[in-house]
Amino acid sequence: KFTRFAVYQLPFENENAREMYFMSPEQIEEISDQYELVAIFDARDLEHVFLISNSGLYESLIERVQDMHSVSVGDIIHNLDTDETYVVADVGFRKINMKECA
């Protein structure tokens, strides 16, 4: 069974875009309102979202909202069924409380 996941990324021109790879989940949480929705994924879980984004094989499972890069460290994934939000960490995923985006 697939779940819908919203993926948020910082715009490339955002002043924090280069630094997000070195930020803690708590720091990402603080700037989460600067992120933009880039796509909706149909996936089994967070790992599957990551796999779909990085494999290039499952384009039919991605509803693109705007240009995006593959899901990587510092990106935010929101489970639309459970309303839980995670940041992609250097290893795995960390739960955060996302601020409302503008």
C-alpha cells in the first residue's frame, strides 16, 4: 500500500541552501518555513521516497510541482496520511515540527 508524501526543498537561491547539509534537524526546523513544496510521491515509506527520487526509474510515482533535485540531506518529507514530518539526515531521517510555509 502506498502513502502520499510531500517533499519540500529550499530554493536554490535561498541563502541557507548551501549550509543545510551541515545543519542539525533542529536548525532545519527553524528555517522550515523557507522551504517550498516540489513534489508529491506515492511511496511505501521514507526510504522508498528516497529510492524513487534517486533511481530515476519510478517517474510515474512522482507528481512534480516544480523543478527539484533528487531527495538528499536537508530536504523535508511530510507524510500526508499521518501528518508527520521528517528531515533527511546524514544517516536516516529525523522527525521535526515543520513551520507553515509562506
